[in-house]
Amino acid sequence: MGFRQTSGSTLCYACGKINRVDAARCFYCGRSHPGLWGFGPAAGRFVRGIDVSRGVMAVCIAAFVASLLLDLPAAIRPRGVFDLLSPSAGALDALGMTGSYAWARGRWWTMVTAIYLHGGLLHILFNLLWIRQLAPAVEALYGQSRVLVIFTAGGVVGFLFSDLFGAPFSIGASGAIFGLLGALVRYGWSRGGTFGVAIVRQYGTWALVLFAFGFLMPGIDNFAHAGGFAGGFAAALALDDRDRRPLTALDTAAALGVVALTALCFAQALWTGFAP
């Protein structure tokens, strides 16, 4: 079977009901080209084959290794345990570090690239553990396509909050992680009942503990944490969970759009950082 399906049936990206893949309009909801010109089924198979948490972690690790190799003498310089394997500021800036410094220069793409950059070994290990813990839980409640959108929305809104309050430099996936917590709290809040209350208590408590922990450690960007929670909560509210709205091809398209945007942002960061 080729990448483009030209015959047979598929599900409408808007309402999720079955149509001919080459139909001009959905028979049920009237949306144009419900089979996305034959590319919808292949796109759905591609997204369903992705392990979101492992994919995000792989990008974080690749970006961290690249940031070390760009200035290896600075990265391996002997320092305290909290600064072990810390990339240089120049390396992080070249790969897309965000903050008011970058925003004042029009580097909008750093709102995405900075999610995957980290300032040291402990920083990235801590965040990877939380991604592996929370992303599958969000995926189970919202679906595979939506978890990536929620994660990215949390990271971007977190950095927007941070930049608005004047943080000159900011990196890390913690805003996106708080976005996942916001989505879980939103689910429990809207679900209600014993199960919903239990979810709010568990993940709401985790969010409060992590937020309080941020005041005890130096260099923690709590504005990004607060913004990330708000961004994840709002994205989850807009997308809705699987109980209330089944996944459609439109969700798949949104996830693919996020993947494409992330790739574009890293390409722009590399062009800006290394072009002569």
C-alpha cells in the first residue's frame, strides 16, 4: 500500500465517521475532503506508531549531547555536583535558548527549541524522569495525538510567562512538564466523582510540591512553571479528553503540525546560530 490511499474508506478528520477516502465532503458533517486527499490514513498510522514520551526524551538527549559537544572544554570543566556537565551559554544560545534576550531580537522559534535544552546532567535527568512518568498518563486520558500538543503548549506558554516577567535566559522542559500536570488536573476537575477527585488530589499535589521546590533551588524559573501549568490546562480544555470527544484525523494533523513546527524551529535556530 502506498503512502496515499486513493480508494476505500476512512474516518472523517472532523467528526470521526466513516466516508470514502476520495469524498469531496463528509456525508455527516459536511467538512471538505474528509480523507485529507488520501493522506489521512497514512498520517494516522505514522502518528500511532510514535511513542510520544520516548520521542520527546530522545530529542532532549540529542539536544543535550549537541550542546555539550559544541563547547566540550567548558562542559567538562570541574564544577559542583549541580553543575556537572553544564553546556556553555554560547552553545545553548546557538541551539535556541530563549528568554527576554532572545525575544528582544525576534527569535520566536526559541519558544519551542528551548523546551528541549537543559543546563546540566541533573537538570535533564530530573526532567526526563517526569516526562516518562506523566506523558503516558496524559496519553491514556487524552490520546496520543493530543499529548504532544499539550506538552508543547505548556512549554511555549511557560516561556511566554517567563519572558513577560523579564527572565533574561530560560531553558528546559519543566514548563512543558507542568503543562502535563495541568492537563491531568483539568481532566480530574471535569470528570468529577471519586475518580476525578483522586486525580486532582494526586497531580495537583505534585504540581504544588514541585512549584514550592522551585523556590528552594537556585536558578529555577517558577514563572515558566506557572505559565506551563496554565498552558497545559487551557490546551486540554480546548482539545478535550477521549471520554468526551474521540480522536479524529484533525488531532493527528495537529500533532504532525507540532512535529513540523519543532523541526522548523530547530532548523531556524541552527541557521541563525551557525550561518556565516
